Amino acid sequence: MRLSDLQNKDVVNVIDGKRVGNIIDVNIDFEGKLDSLIVEKTKFFISMFSTSNEVEIRWAQIEKIGEDVILVKLVL
């Protein structure tokens, strides 16, 4: 799977069912493995207490990658 394939998928939090945003970048560890996804938050997901409009989702937080959506488990 290519990064461009992942960027076309919506990222949804399974805890509350809300759309988190879209993937804009990835972090790769020193062994060349995908470590985390960088997601640009949607306007709905941005908190007034947060100064960043990005969220990092660790690989362990990804529940399922489907055809159109990536399900993640985020406790915010």
C-alpha cells in the first residue's frame, strides 16, 4: 500500500465515531517501519485548548484499515 492510498482514506475514532481528519504525513522508525500517522484534524475535532491542528496516531492505535476508512482508537 502506498502513502497516497492512505491519504485518500478518512480517519475515524472508534471510541466516539467522529472523523479525526486526513493523513498528511507519516513517521518511519530507524528500521524503516511505519511508526505513526500524522493527521490534520477536522474543524470539528480541533479543540480550543489545543494549539496544534495535527494529531499523531501511533501504529498500535490503528484498529483496522478498510477500503475507504482507517479506524483508530484515540482517547483524548
